[in-house]
Amino acid sequence: MVAHRACTREYTNSGLQYVMELSRKCTESVRHYGAETTSDVEIRTIICILGAIFSCSSLSLPVGLFLQREKSFSLIRAMHNTMEGISSDRPIHSREFRRRRALNWLTLGFTYAAMYMGRYNLSFANKALSDNYGWDKTQIGTIITAALTIYGLSALFNGPIADRIGGRKAMLIGVFGAVVFNLAFGLGAFLGFLGTGPVLLAYFATVWALNSYFQSYSALALIKVNSSWFHVRERGVFSAIFGSMIQSGRALIFVIGGIAVTFLPWQWVFFIPAAIMFTMGCLTFLFVCDSPEDAGYPGFDTADASSGDTEKVNMAYLVKKVFTNPITLTIAMSEFCTGFVRHGFEQWFPRYMQEAQHLKLDSPIFQGGAFIVVLAGIAGAFTAGMMSDYVFKSRRPPVAFIGYALQIVCLAVIWMAPGLMWIICAFVVNSLGISMVHSMLSGTASMDFGGRKAAASATGMFDGMQYIGGAAVGMGMGWMLQHWGWGVWGPSMIGFSFIGAILMLKLWNAVPAKRAQAH
């Protein structure tokens, strides 16, 4: 026992030395890429996170051992002081305003979650379609690629539309359109007279692409509406709410999808989300307002890129504010990388568990693991939001960088595939990392750098590039998996996470520029 403790202590010390050395190199990299003003709070935060990564991956070094170090207590004190300094910058709202805002974003958020169900349900029908129609992974990938490509292109074009017509109308267009095409996809099960060849495959690809067109309105609408309801100092926390809404949709489809494809015909994976989306669309019509003014409350300055800006919103304004801005273009490139990793993981992991790990979708291990993956996504969104607002002073790129770093570690574990429990742990932490990046960039940076006037356009560009990046995981990844097997799945995504991390280092200190001080 003594020898075992000595060995553990030696391993712990060497592990801590490794973490400290890694964090030192990380700090040097941050400063090298233009973050000369990085505070000790930020550096110590990175050190703690790297320590947590090491702790989880080793499964023998409790996070508490690392957090007991003197520097970590200094970090906690510094975070407390930072939070006190930042809280004074936040606007003070009445209780009535906060209640009305909560009704607004809860309705919108759960509508978006319902649409998420109607977007990712295909991943649960993936293998069922192959079994029913004899299609290989490349053919199934055709449907995925068609949908993600249309989503990406549509988001780019629909962003300016949402900025003109308002988020409420955009959400209503999106949700009811998604209802129609989820029903149409499920009804494809009754088109046996078309055979099982390219005609039926083209039908499914076309219908799912049209579903994606209407789905592309969802994030644009959500961000557009909330950009008028949240001050820039509140948006990190909002990103946590945004991320949690997404994860609730994932949770529902994980439960419903796994059960439906096991006990019901596969088309019910599309009929059930359609019914839920219809219900939430009706609630959106009844309760959502575009701005505080529309709900009878006074407006306020949100201190974002539209602050002090009196220009008229037209295409020239959007081009200048969003489509030629070096910061937004860099975020868009980063989101392209996010798309490959996010959709490469989310579109294929149920089939990976079925084929590579030989698990059924209704098995307790899969259901339990999927539930923890969802919880990790929620934790990632809240962690990112709190860190962004309270540690990094409402800067989003540092948090996104940490999310990318987590992805790299987890994808390396999936690549090595040391065992089922390691794989599940990697899935969980990878979900946390993806959620951190997605909630920070698509959910928050779009409001910051687009401002109230161009939030939907910024979201459209960021989300659009993400889905264009994700389009490659359809046919491209399907072909790769068909010919080389699941061993190439993890490593195929690592490079994109690395590029995304480098781009976030370049933007470490980026914040929205205001034209004039708010009065």
C-alpha cells in the first residue's frame, strides 16, 4: 500500500509538472499571437483547465489535488475580484422586464430546441435507411451533404432577410417550414413505388435539403431577437442559455430517436419532432416580441457594434459591418473548422456506436452515455458563458480557444480507441468543448460584432460557414468510412480543431468597437 501511494504521489507530481509546463507553453503561444495584455487571471484559468483535462484523461489524479495548489486559490480570488469589477458595468432591469424577457427567450429557446430535434433526427434514422433500402454510407452521406450545403448557403442569404423582417417573423417561417418537410421525409416511407434506387434517394435528399433551408432561419431569428434584449455584458450568460436550449433538443432526440427506431417504424423519428415543432411555433406566434419596445418596455443601449450607429440598415451597411470586417471573417473561418468537427461527430456517432462498438441505440450504455453527452453540452455552454463574462471581460475568443483545445484531446483519445469507457468519456468532454465554441461564436460573438442591426447577418455568416464546413462530413466522410473504416474517424477531425484554436489566438483580445459612448 505504501509503495502504491508513493507511486501515485510520484505520478501525480510528474503529472502536475507536465500540466504546468504545458500551460507555460500555452501562455507563451497566447502572447506570441498578439495577446500582450493577457492578465494573470486568464493565464491561471488556462492552467486550471489544462489541469482538469489532464486529471480526466489520467483517471488517477483528482481535479481537487490540482485545485489545492496555491496558484489555484489565487485564481479563485482573482476571479472574485474580476466579477465584482464587471458587475458594475451591467444594466439594471426591473423585475417586470426580466420576467417578460424570460418569457421571450424561453419560448424562442425551446422552439429552437424543437427545431434541433427536426434537424438531427436523421442521424438516428441513418442505419435504418441503409437497412431498409440497401444504401451504403456514401449514399446516406449524399443526403447529409445536400442538407448541410443548403443550410450553409441559406444562412448566408437569409441573415440579411432576418435583419430586415425581424427575428419573430423569421422564426415563424423557419419552424412551420421545418414541420412540413419533416412530415414529407417521413412520408417517403410510403413511396415504395419509386423503388430503392436513385429516384428515392434524390427525393430524400431534396426534402431534407428543403428542411435545412427553413432550419437555417432558426439561429438567425433567435440571435436577432435577443440582440435587442441583452446588453453585451449579459450575453456570455445568454450564450449559456442558448447552448442549453440546443442541448435540450439533443436530449429529446437522443431519447425519442433511440426508442422510436427500435420499437416503431423509422418514419416516426420525423413525425414526432414535427408535432413538437408545430406546438412551439404556435407559442412563438403568441408570446415572442422582437424588442423591448414591441413588448411595451423602454429600449436601452446594448453597447455592441451598433452602439451609437445611426446608419440605415441596407446591403452596403451589412457588407461593411459584417462581410468585409477582418474580425468577423476570421470568426467565419474558425466556424468552418467547427462545422467539420461538430457535424462529423454529431452526424456519425450513433452509427459509430452501433457498428464499431456494437451497441444498440436503446441499450442502457448508449442511453446513459448519450444523456451525459447532453449534460456535458449544457455544462460547456454555462462554463463558457460565465468564463467569458466574468474571467475574460466579455471577450469570446479565449473561451473558444479552450473549447478547441478540449476537442483536440478528445479526438486523439477516439483515434486511439483504448476501450469503450474511454470512448464514452472522450465523447462527453468533446461535447463540452464543441458546446463552448458554438455558444461563444455563433451564439454570442455574432451579437457582439454584428450588433443589434446586423446580428442576423453575422449569425448567418458564422452559422453558414459552419454548415458548409459540415457538408464535407456527408459524402466525404461517408466515402472515407466506407473504404477505410472507423479508425480514420477521429483523426480526420483533429486538424480542423487545431486550425480553429490558432485563429482564436489571433483574436484573443477582440471586442466590438462602439461609435459613440451610450447616453
